[in-house]
Amino acid sequence: MSKGDIIIEARDIVKRYYIGKPNELEILHGISLTVREGEFVAIVGASGSGKSTLMNIIGVLDKPTEGSYILDNINVMKSRDDELSEIRNKKIGFIFQTYNLIARTSALKNVELPMMYARMPGWKRKKRARELMQLVEMEDRMNHAPDELSGGQKQRVAIARAMANDPALLLADEPTGALDSKTGRMVMDIFHRLHKEQGKTIVLITHSPELAEECERILTLSDGMFIGERKGKNHAPS
Ligand SMILES: Nc1ncnc2c1ncn2[C@@H]1O[C@H](COP(=O)(O)OP(=O)(O)OP(=O)(O)O)[C@@H](O)[C@H]1O
Ligand SMILES: [Mg+2]
């Protein structure tokens, strides 16, 4: 995989929920999205427009009702559940608004967990977890449990955890939504660093127009459809 290769190729994605047939509810009405290796893309849109629903499909946490989806050259529509867990573990790093760290487990152990699932040897994952904690400037809080950390600190740990298996893709759903603007700024700067220094591909959902503007490409979702695409100020010169 090299810069410019297609990493997300989703075509005509439809998502329906069946709340006691025939009351079906169509949330996504045929979404197509292409993201290339190394891109930093923002998805914006009103509450309820389907951003998280789409993100969960991109992150193979959920399957579309219709459409096709190729992730990093894998046709995930045809993958078995055990293959999907492996794909999530190895290829995708998730960051959520509410951090989703494991309680009563040290920050360092939280970062080690995805590497444990990937069966990385103990010494290697401990070393990498420490390096990742340094990367997010959390080395002095490694042994704290999540409830002993501030929101911004928890989110930095969550980013370190998302990076554990060096995923092809970082998916962040409102990562700054629960943070004040200064702390949100710090978290956003980590994404910029991962993008610039490590060439990470990042898809970011945000309600903040300012943060969206900092990405390379901004897609606007409205009522389950993309209604606009524009370049952000970080757009690479072509
Ligand atoms: N499991 C479900 N069953 C039925 N409807 C659902 C389900 N999950 C989500 N929805 C509906 O899908 C719509 C889109 O929800 P989604 O969470 O994707 O919105 P969002 O754009 O992420 O909003 P927000 O900005 O508030 O996070 C909402 O109307 C929601 O009620
Ligand atoms: Mg959402």
C-alpha cells in the first residue's frame, strides 16, 4: 500500500433498520465514498444525518443493507464475522467521543490490548505501548486507570490505543465532542501530526466547522446523502 492507493471504496451504500416490518427506516440512501491512502477527510452534517451509521459501516462494525464496500483491497461484504474482527483489529483504529476505554485497567494496558488480540509477543507490545504513550505525551500517566484521567488525557490514550496495530485507517467519531476547545485543539493537533509525520489516513466526524476546515476534504452529509464536497485548507497542492 502506498500513498494515493484507494483504501476505502464504498458504492451506493444503503442502510435500513427494520423496526417491526413493514415499518422500515432508511437512514442512508445510497452513499458512495472513495478515500485514498494518506488522506485526511472530514465528514460533517446535522445530528441524525447518519454520520455515525456511515462510520460504523466504514469501520465494519456494521453491514450495509445494500451496496458494495472494498476496504484496503478486501471485499468486506463477503468476509465472515471472524475475518471482520481481524480486519477491525489490524486495519482500523477507532476513536469515539466517549473514549470507550476499559475501566479499572491502566492506560498502558488499554493500549496493549489490541496488540494482545493480535497475538504480539509481550515484550514487543509493552515496548510499543510505551512508545505510543510517549507519542501522545502521556508517559507520566501510564499506570493511571481511565477514571483517574481527564477527558483530554483519556482521548490521548484512546488515540494511542487506536494506533496500536499501526492501522491503515483511523476513524474518529466526534473525538473532540466532549472536550473544551483548548483540549480539543490538542487532540486535533495529534491527528495532524499522525497525518503529516506518519502519513495516516484519517476520517474524522466533527460538528466543529473550524476543525473540519483544517482537513483536506470536507464531505457534508444531510439526511443520509452526501450533498457537498469541498477542499479544506490543508488540501495538498496538486
Ligand atoms: N439501531 C438503530 N435502529 C434504528 N434507527 C437507528 C439505529 N441507529 C441509528 N438510527 C437512526 O439513524 C439516524 C442517524 O443516526 P446517526 O447516529 O448515524 O446520526 P449522526 O449523524 O451520527 O448524529 P449525531 O451527530 O447526533 O451523532 C437517526 O435518526 C437514528 O435514530
Ligand atoms: Mg453520531
